[in-house]
Amino acid sequence: MTYNCLLFDKKDQVTTITLNRPDVFNAFNDEQSFELQDAFKQVKKDSETRVVVLTGAGKAFCSGQDLKAIAGTEKRSFIDSLHKRYNPIIREMRNLPKPIICKLNGVAAGAGCSLALASDFIIASENASLIEVFINVGLVLDSGSSYFLPRLVGSARAFELSTMGSKVSAKQALDWGMINRCVTPETLDEETAKIVDYYANAPTKAIGLMKKMLNKSFHSDLETMLEYEAYCQEIAGCSNDNKEGVKAFNEKRKPQFTGN
């Protein structure tokens, strides 16, 4: 795939999507938001891709909305912008039945922070940070941050971070459970590759089902989840990966999953 504001690279079972507007710290303009929607749709249709890496070019991950790009716009509709540009991205990410690894190489601010939090696994450079900057321009959380943030850090911290626009370092984010790994800038690529390699060779169908289950658990009671677990387990139990996993266990060898 060729885009103007993204780099889209597929290698074997891994697709890497790179936000590519480094001169503005990968801030979103209209084109980048629509391209990112399309990129995730392409990944969803690609049966070969088993894991997605999301990162940013240059020094930043994503600094949120490009305010200069909309400076001359009169009567811009925020609700239209969210419905047409940002919300579809978050929905595509959460509904993608494949793991999304966020390689957080720098600052993730505003909608960029939401983008990171919507990922399934975040590995960050020690130089990276997350910040909900909406309050600094008199706006509220959007692009899913009001959903993800309190579930990750609790209501008290979520209120502080959103209403004060406090910057969270990668190390602090790790302590608070906002991210999965915090590594040195020099080892970010290497450590990300290890995680990606694991998921590229894991039972993708089971992981996709578990992603759906965890999404559903946020708004379901125990009885609902018990029933949904049984439903998903029936699907997973009929997969080739389950057959391979059981066979490998009995033969005392490492399973060779195919993602089916």
C-alpha cells in the first residue's frame, strides 16, 4: 500500500504502520486520519498478517490534531471530525482480530495518546511520554481516552491526568499500568522485535477471540462472560492451532501454530 502520510510495510506475517509526518511530530491532518482508517481495513482483510506494529516516524509517536491544519477553517464541526475521522480509527483497532503492538518511540499527546491506549500492547522508549493535552485548549477527552484511561489508571488518576494535562513519563506509565514495557531508546527496536516475533508465531485465532472477550468484559456481568467464554472456546477448540497445540504437547515439542 502507498500512502502520503503513512508508511505501510508488510514483511511475512507482520505489518508495520508508521505515522509519517515527522515535521509536525506526526500530528493528524484529515488525510492522515483517513489513510490510517484504510490501513487498518487493509490489515483486517489480509489473512497473512498476524500482528500489526504501530509507530511514528522521527522523534514523536503522534502529537494529536494538527492545529495549524485547521487554523483557517471556519465553523469546523468537532462532532463530524470525531465521527468521520477519529472514532472509525479506534473502532477498527479494537475490532481487529489481531494484536496491535504500539512501539511508542516518543510523545503521544491528545488523540495520539488515545491511539496508543487503544493498542493491545505498548512497548515504550524511556524517552517517550503520554499526555492528555485536550484541557490546554479547552477541550475534553476524545478518541476513546475517556474509555481507556480510567480503566487503566483508575478514576482518581484519570481525572487528574485529563483535567490538569499532566505529562506521564514512560517509566511512570509502566508503574501505573498504562503500558506493558519500558526500554532504553537503544534497545526499542530489538525488544519490539521480540514481542512481534512471539505474536507472529502465536495462535492468532485464539488471540483474536480473547481480544473480543476482553473488550466485552468491560460492560458485561459474570454470567454473560461465562456464556461468551463457552461460545468462544467452542470456536477456538475447533481450530487447527488447538489440534496442533494438543499434538505438540503429547509429542513433547514446541507447537508450530499457523494462526488458523
